[in-house]
Amino acid sequence: MAEKSKQKTRDEQIQEDMKDLHKLGYAQQLFREMGGFSNFAISFSIISILTGAILLFGYGLGFAGPIINTFGWPLVTIFVLTVAASMAELASAYPTAGGLYFWAHRLGGYKWAWVTAWFNMLGQIMITAGINYAAAIYIAGAINRIFGTSIDTTNTFAMVITMIIIMIPQVLINIFGIKLTALLNDFSVYWHIGGVVVMAVLLTVFGKVSQPLSFLFKGIVTINPNDLTSTFAAGSFTFNSLMMKIPGMVGLYAGGGIALAFVLGLLQAQWTYTGYDASAHVAEETVMARLNSAWGVFLSVAVSFVVGYVMLIILTLHIPDIAATVDPANSPAVLYIVYSNFDNILFGHIIAVIIGVAMWLAGLSSITSMSRMWFAFARDGGMPGHSLIKQIHPKWRTPIWSIVITSVLAVLLTVYSAIYSVIVAVSTTALYLAYGLPIFLNLRNKLQKKGEFTTAKTAPWSLKNFGIVINLIAVLWIVFITVLFSIPPNELAGWSIILLVIFMFIYWQVDAKHRFSGPKPSAEAELRKIEAEMSAKSGDD
């Protein structure tokens, strides 16, 4: 009897969520299966401290030494939490798939929505590309160490093929339903946290290297930023830097020293903290979406900070030699640290497997988020091929073509970028621009007291009187990192964003502005008709 009452309560909540969705103008086409933990889990899995912080460990360490982990990680976290809190409040007010795009529409109109969506689309694809390309490099390197093979991890073609192989099961799992995807996301949380605990225990108890605590406060420039400014690569082509011709840039890089190196090294932490908008993108598949999606966005960052910081400090204290650790010949850097610390190679293999599985799970979650965002935008006719991308499979109730098309594009963009740090910089910049636009619009409307903006009444998860200050800090931080990650050594990322803006302008003028007017709310009768048809096709009661 108690079980029946509990089920009824859940059903009643789902009905409330559907009513909220109807008020926003959309039908319940996707299965609403995710609870609060599963919603948090998808963002936590995409942030994946065992992916970004691990793969870019050598990147940050090479620029600034141990202080990039000791101070850079918490510094970035403080500002990212202001972004996450600002987004959580918006997710609470507008719980719909493709949230950022919809938020921008309600707060600023269809033009703002269209621009936000395009930045989010590119960012989602590039973060999926970054996660899975990183996983390919890492897994190939781990296989070499475990089985004694000689896979060339510096060969772009070989790594792209490896990337495709690991993405095939990710795509299939996403296609066959949200239930299995949600279960794997839940498992991913325990795997990540448990994996960090295992890594910490093994290194602390059995690690041969033990640096003094003072080592954590050392700033050492092994890779001089000034050596990376003259040229930049685009695939197999190399170009002279144009940004270094900006007045003052040469002097900045020549005399920037440890301060400039430290700031550039923040990309390690900043890229790790991407993808937490996933909790908003799966709002239409989440029970109690107004609260659970908001908490998913915020807590995924907060929990990642704690677990990630423990991991980074433990790894830093067991670095055998900084120069050898950041040497490309010993890449990935974390595997070099791990295997250098154990006489028993089995311990190294255990940690290698833990990290590899975590990266694969992160890629799985990223495809889920990416496909939902593209589906939501296609539902409103926002991009070429929208009539195909918006289709939902009648039985599995998943956006199959959105999953497949975006996954293919992720592979193609990986080939274009070629350099992993550029993939990272592009995804970071594009995603944070998408995060920043609706936050800016919400802040603008609050200050002007015009149009829509979040309040304690419209958003159950509310920042209340602190909202304006938190929103302002978030916007300023996004402006700062957009500039920071568009200059050498990531100049290609800057030009990629500029090319995207040019493409968006041309496409808008030629096609989109003649037919796109943003989300088109449907009448209640039409929404119920869509839901009835979907239910009949899938065989629901």
C-alpha cells in the first residue's frame, strides 16, 4: 500500500512537470525518468574530474608548476560557482530541454536566442570531441602500458579511429533509451568518487615519491608562453600569429613571467568545469525539474571541486620530476606519475583502468546533453536539417538523428582542430559564451526592471538579493576567459569563434531571419494530441 502511494506521488509530480512544460509551450515527447540524483549525475559525469583535470594535468603543470593545482583549481572554482548559480536560477525558472537557448528567448528575444543556441551547439560538439579524443589518446596510452603494444598516440588519424571505436557504444546506448543512460550516469558518480579514493589511497600508501608540502607552493615555468607565440597550427598547416601583432602583446609575453604562465594554465581547470548545463538540457526528462535541474547544475560543480582538489593535491605530491612529467614523450602526464610511483605495476594498471572507464562514461553523458540541446533547437527550426534532427523515435523516445548527426560532427571537428588544446579552448569559449548571454540578459532586465527576469516567485531555486552581484561577477569572468583562451597558444580557438560568428551572420541574413522567430508555443489541445500520438506509437498505457 505504501509503495502504491509512493508511486502515485511520483506520478502526480510528473503531471506537475508536464503542466510546467505545457506553460512553456512544449509537449512531453521524451520519457521523464530521471530523478534528482540522475540529473546531478549527468553534469557531474561530463565535468568528469578524471577527464579534464587528468588530460590537462601536464598542460597546467608545464606552464606554472604545482601552484596551478594548489591555487588555480580553487580560484577558477569560485568564479565558476557564480556562473553555475546564475544558470541554476534560470533552470529553475524555465525547466526545458535546450535551456540556454530558451532562457535567452524569454529574456531577450529570438535574435539573442538564436546566437546563444549556435554558441551552445558548437560548444556541445567540441566538448564531446574533446572528451572522446582525450579518451582515445589516454586509452591507447594505457593499452600500450598494460599490454606492451605500440599504438602511436601522436598520430591524429589513429586517434580519430580510436575515438570512433569508443563512440559507437556511446551512441547506441543513447539511442536505445534514457533509462540505461541514466543508470550509467548514476554509476559514473560512484565510479569517479570511488576512483579518486582508490588513487589517493594507493599513492599515499604505496607511492615511492613523496614531495614535501612546500612543493605545493612552487611556481615553475617549464613551458614558456613566449615560445608558443610565433606560429599556430590548423590541421596540417602552420600560420604566423596575427594576434601577436596587436600592440603590447609581444611585451606582455616577453615579460609576463610566472603570472602570465599561471593565468594561461587556468585552462586546465576551466575546461574541466564545462558541460554542467547538461542538467538543464535533460529537464524534460527529470522529475521535479524546477528544483532538481537547478541543483544538478550547481552541485555538479561544487562536488567536482572537492573531489577534484583532493585528486590534484595527491597527484602533485607524488610528481617525481616536473620536466619529465610534462615531456610529451611521457604523455599522458598522470600515467607517468602513477607508473613511476609503484614497484607493483598492478597498482598502476588499476588506476589506468579507473581513469579510462571514467573518460568513456563522460563521453556517454556528453552525447546525451549534446543531442538534447540540438533536438530542442531543431524543434523550433533553428538550424539546417532541423526537420530530421528534431525527430523522436516512437518506441525508444530518443532523438536518434540528433544523436547520430552531432556525434559525426564531433569527429569531423576533431579532425579540423587537430591540436587537443585547441579543441579544449574552443569548447570552453563557445560554451561559456552560451552560458553568459542569458545570464547577461537576466542581469540587464533585473537592473532595468524591464521584461522577464528571475525572482523568488518565478524560480523556486533563487539567489534572492544576491542575484545581481553573483550575475555580474559571472558575466565579467566569462568576458575575461573568452579573451584569455583566444590568444596564443590557443589562437586557433579565437579564430574559430570569429569564423563561427561570420558564418552565423551570413546564415542569418541569407536564411534564418526570413523564417526563424524563436520558440513557438502550441495550444494545449495540440500539445495533448502530440503526447497522445507519441504514447500510442510507443505502446504506453
